[in-house]
Amino acid sequence: MRYRLTFLAGLALGYVLGTRAGRERYEQLKKSARRVAQNPAVRNTAETAAQQGRVYAGKAFHTVSDKVGERVPESVAHRMRSLRDRNGDVRTEDDWGTSNT
């Protein structure tokens, strides 16, 4: 019985000390992550990457829409035109999704 009580006391003490140390380490990591995220060089790089991603996504969208052409159902074509109009990306030479009737 004495060994069980000693074991349980040690287990409880280890748990308390471990959680306190873990919490402190978590706070350190959180502070470091916040400092990195607020670094101007990191923010500029992230914004540049996001902008390039939007450019490449737009190019891919137009490439796919040019290749698919009239083979898209009218309901899908209408949604794509509305998305394109909402994003301000209107190309006059692109008549994708329009009917010839």
C-alpha cells in the first residue's frame, strides 16, 4: 500500500509539473509564431505569394474555359459568368458559355 501511495503521489506531482512546463512551452511557441507572423518581410512574402496564386489561378481558369468552350451545360456557364462578373474579370473576346441562338 505504501508503494502505491508513493507512486500515485509521484504521478500527481509529475502531472502537475509537466502540465505547467508544457503550458509555458506552448506560450513560448505562440509568442514566437506571433512575432514571425508580424515580421514585415514574412508578411510581404506571404502577400506576394497570395497575389501570384491569384494570377496563376486566373490564367488556369481562362485556359480551361477556352478549351472547354461550348461543351458546358448552360446552368454551369451562367454560374461561371456570374462569378467572372462579380470578380471584375470580364474579357470581351471570351464568349464562353453563351449560346449562338
